[in-house]
Amino acid sequence: MNPFKMTGFELLSAMAEGKLPHPSIADTMPMRLGSLTKGSIVFKVEADKRHLNPLGGVHGGFAATVIDSITGCAVHTMLEAGVGYGTVDLNVKMIRPIPLGVELIAEGKVINISKNFGISEGTIKDANGKIFAHGTATCSLIYPKVS
């Protein structure tokens, strides 16, 4: 199974099915793929003691990393084989503190995709729909070099 010959949707589906390993960031920031469709993705996330700031709360970087991951992966679901992406702009609003040791739902969806950019948004919520963070991202699409 060659990940460079798979569409973004196929690649993420293969990871969800355990046919390909998940990225190592999912070990650092506990993220598990819940579901995906073209243009959207859902992760289950949970902050633990590795993610605390000096005051003992969950560091804002946890929410920022999760939002970056779900917005990027939502864009990735729309890409053809061999096309990559990189986040060029990320805006995250921390609405309330991320709780420690509580499984949350992180959802990303594409707002617009063009030849050069993908724009997406994401939220981190609890099971009751309470929003903890919201963000938007612009991803630059990276095409393979033609020789």
C-alpha cells in the first residue's frame, strides 16, 4: 500500500481501518479518528497530564494542535493522490478551558477548496455539544513536481 498513490480520503480511511499506521502526533496529542467523509472529519481527543501549563490547566497548544489537525485532515479528504498540503494560516479561539481527562469530539469541515488553497473550520466540543474551541485554517495545496 503506497500512501503517495492514494487520495487523501483513501489514506485517512486506511489509517482509520488500521491498514496504515496513524501519525505519531496522535501519540503526543491523543487523537483517534472517529469518522470521515469527503470534506469532513471527526476525531475523539482527550487531554492528559502531559498537556498541562505551569498553572495546571490544559495548555492552549493542545486545542491549537487539535484544530490544526482536524482542519488539515478535512482538506486532505478532498485531495487527489500525490497532492499534499501545509497550513499557512491558523486562527483558534479558546472559548472555555479544555478539561483534563475528558473525551471530547473534534470536528473539521471544508468551507472552500480551490486549485491552490483549502479553507476549513473546526470545533472541539463535549458530548452535549458545548464548544471549548473553534478555529479556521487556510491550507496551501502542494502538487508533485513534474519532471
